[in-house]
Amino acid sequence: MDPVTVSKEPVPPSLEVAGLAFAYPDGHQALFGVDFTIGRGERVALLGPNGAGKTTLVLHLNGILTGGAGTVAVAGLPVGKQHMAEIRRKVGIVFQDPDDQLFMPTVREDVAFGPAAAGMKGPELEARVDRALARVGMAEFKDRPPHHLSFGQRRRVAVATVLAMEPEILVLDEPSSNLDPASRRELADILRSLDVTVLMVTHDLPYALELCPRSLVLSEGVIAADGPTGELLADDALMRAHRLELPFGFDPRSVAAGS
Ligand SMILES: Nc1ncnc2c1ncn2[C@@H]1O[C@H](COP(=O)(O)OP(=O)(O)O)[C@@H](O)[C@H]1O
Ligand SMILES: [Mg+2]
């Protein structure tokens, strides 16, 4: 994809991963040279069977894991010790369990936590919190304790805590897991409405098709496929080779991808 140009200044891609390889301290190698680029404003799904290295890859995007070979750059900024605070602000990771992310007495305090730590305060901070909560449809829950909310509402607040940092890229690990159908639908509508670059790790292939025009298949620590989601899901041999299963009776050709 061509980089978007604004007054001759090329906009760097939101994410650029090159030659990324990583072995855990016990010697188990999880990534074997991963390359891909995500342009600003794209929504991309990261698909792959259990153990493929998806979480290991995500943990490299904001420098939680480092020390292997290769490079990661976010909006042109290399992920490494020298820019860690800025990288953590630019890469918003929504972890699988919202309870890992919400720990304050009220929703407001959880959403304010990151921007406040970055030095924001007063009316500017309140406006930032209100905007992030409005984007996930949780404005009226501002003064509630997170643990009184439903799981789906907690996941939306977790998304708001990350949006409050105005990240370059929003990374979601299994966003639809444990959601009932109505909450799954609400979250899809929210994700579609955001004007932010998204990388979504998921086993939920219909969700990937619905939300992400492009998908990456990570398998045994390498990118096995990178293309339009509808085309990848319709490739039976590819799906079988990487243990990706569509729900019974689901026809990827019957859905308009990523619209
Ligand atoms: N802390 C760890 N130490 C050693 N091996 C690990 C560790 N975490 C994950 N692995 C291994 O690395 C591989 C990739 O794991 P992971 O990134 O969690 O895959 P996925 O998220 O795709 O299921 C797996 O074989 C897993 O067993
Ligand atoms: Mg994982």
C-alpha cells in the first residue's frame, strides 16, 4: 500500500516488523523471522493456531519482550530502550482479560490513569477521559466501579483506557472472546467506528472477516499468508494447513469483508 502523503511529508506506516525472531530463555524459539507492515488507518487481523507465536509477537510491539533479532518500528520510531515511554503511549494493547487492565476504584480513574501518568491534568485530562469513554459508549458509567460492570462493559472500558492515550495503533488480543452475541456486536460496531490503526489477534474468523479487510496468518513463528481476509478464509487448503476452522456452515464468500 502506498504511504499517504500530506504536503510532501510521507506518513510512516503505523507498524513495521522486519526479520523479527525470538527465543524464550528456556531455548524455545517462538518467532523465526516475521516481516509485515501496517499502514496508517488499516484494520488487520492476525490469525493463527494456538502456539503460533501471536502473543509473543504482540509482546514485542511495545517492548515487553526484546532481545531477539530483527526490528519493530511504530510510526517510524524504533522499539527499543531509548524511546520506551513514547512507544508505550503509541502502542495501545488491550489484553485478553480486562481484569488485567482495570484496577482503580472507578471507571474514570482507570481511563485517566495513563494520560495522568504522562503528565496530563485538569480540564484537559477530564476532556480526554470523556472522549475515550464516549467512543466506546461508556460515558454514563464514569463514576461506577469497574467490577460492577458486565464483562462486555469491562472490555469496552479496557479499550477506552488505551484510546485515552490516543495511540498510533490499537492492538487487541482476542477481543471477542467470552462475549455474548449482543456484546460481540456492540464491540464490532465500536471498533468499526474508530479512526485508528488496528491489529486484532483472533480465533474468531467471522469477526476478522467482518472487521478487517486484510489478514495475516502466523504459523510456526512465520507469516504464512498476508492478503485480503475474504480470499484467505476461502482458501480451504491454507485454512487446513494452519489449523484454522470456520464455524460449521459459515461461507466466507457470503460476507462483505471489513466494510
Ligand atoms: N514464557 C515462555 N517460555 C517458553 N516458551 C514459551 C513461553 N511463552 C510461550 N512459549 C512458547 O512459544 C510458542 C508461541 O507461544 P504464543 O506466542 O503464546 O502463541 P499463541 O499466542 O499464538 O498461542 C509456543 O510454543 C509456546 O509454548
Ligand atoms: Mg496467545
